[in-house]
Amino acid sequence: MQTLQTLNQQFGREGGVTFETGSGGLVRAVLRSAGSEAQVYLHGGHVTHFAKVGERPLLFMSNESLFQAGKAIRGGVPICWPWFGPRSGYPESPMHGFARTSLWTVEGAEMSGGETSLRLGLKDTEETRKLWPNGFWARYTVTISDRLTMRLEVVNTGQGPMQFEEALHTYLAISDIKSAEIEGLGGVDYVDKTDGMAVKTQGGKPMRIVEETDRIYLNTKSTCTVRDAGLKRKIVVSKENSEATVVWNPWIAKAKAMADFGDNEWQSMVCIETCNVNAHAVTLAPGASHVMTAIVGSQSL
């Protein structure tokens, strides 16, 4: 277990990286660059805050979120891995895998060229192998500048092929879901999880969310832009080595049913998730690696 004192001695960087006790007594890293700041919990490798200096946060966090060992944090950017949603054929397995509730290890921190980076690692253990019998090593690098860059690398350290799903489940903070517009997915086929996994095609106009929405957009590497007239900004989510995008908003009934989510918080968030899930699950040969990157930034309208 890495103590606060050890973390600050080994990885603290003056003016850029400090470690402190966060909500629920969990350890978090506070990152600062010339133009932005972020918070990353070692629990789940979870980015809970990113904002450019003097501006509103880009990430949504639920006021009802639990900060407890063994529980997922609600909001920010959960790491869904090595499966997404319920694990097929294993109903007893935790939703969205175990990465988002595991304690990640700090491996390094750097400040260079106006950027600040934190590197976290996660390896297979006796406990993970009970859930998922594969040898792996994952490295998660969070870099802040005028943008938030999250890079997830997975290495197969086992003896046979390994298949997994992955998602950086990014919650974006917006003024009002009813007026927000999402661009970048026109003409793309998607799996509608609210309609029995039916495959549909997105229309060409900017997307408006008007009901519970849970969609896996397939075969898309496109950048998505959320236009938010209320906050007079647009949030841009670009990505690398990701073949799918998930768009999610729980709407009224599901929000009320979620214990760690405020009844009315659905109005001020939308998830645009960088992922490789469903038909785009990743298969790695022994010794092979895969890197997926999500980049979140903003511009004024």
C-alpha cells in the first residue's frame, strides 16, 4: 500500500502533482498545469475533476456518489474493463468489470512543456483471476494541459489469447440535456440497449436526447462535439484506437432508481464514452498490447 507520505516523496512534483486524502478517506492525486487542474483517485484510477483555470469543470460528478472501497464512483471518468455492462454468461460478475473498483498503483509523474502527467498501473492478482482468469498489465496515463488526455494501455502477460472490452465512461457537465446537441455520429449504426439491442441508424442532423438513451455506436472513430448553448461552450471528445462510442443518459425513471445518483441530475449530464465494446471487443495474443486514448477539451460558442 502506497502511503500519502511515500507518494508525495516519490511522485510529488512542486506546483504540479500532490497527493491528499479525498472524499471517503480515499487517496487522490491533484494535478496542475499552466492552464488546468484535475483530480484522480487511485481507487478505480478514476478522474473526478478537470477544468481549465477560471472555467467551469468539464466533467460531471454526482452529489450522491459513493466514495467507498469496493464501490464505483459515480461521474467523472470510470474505467470500464475488462468487460462493459454485465459480463455475458456470468451474471454474478460485477457490472463494467473490476478496474473501476480496484486500487491502482502510482508508477510515475512528470511535468514537461506545459503538461502534467500521472501514470497508474494495475496488474492481475489472485483476486482478479477469480473474476477473470487472465494475466494482464494495464497502464493508465492521465495528462492535462488545455485538454484532458487519458491513455489506457493493456498488455497480455498470459500464455494464451485474451479478449476484453474497454470504455472510458466520460460524464460531461452540461447546462440542460434538453437543449444540448451532439455532433459527429450522423449516419452511424448503433445498438439501442433501451430497445432490445435493436440495430438502428443515426440521422444526419445533430443528435438531441429526449428520453432514456443508451446506445453503442459501431464502426466509428469520429470526434464528438456537445454544443451547450446554456454554458456558451462546446465540449469536444476525440479519440484514438477506439472503434465504438457510447452515448448515455438515464433520464427520469432510471435516475430515481439509482441510489448513487440524484433524482434530477440527469438534466445536467451526458456520457460520451470512448470504447471498444460489443462487436469491437479487443483480442490480444500473448505479449501483445493495445492502447486506447480519449481526449476531452472545450471551446467557446
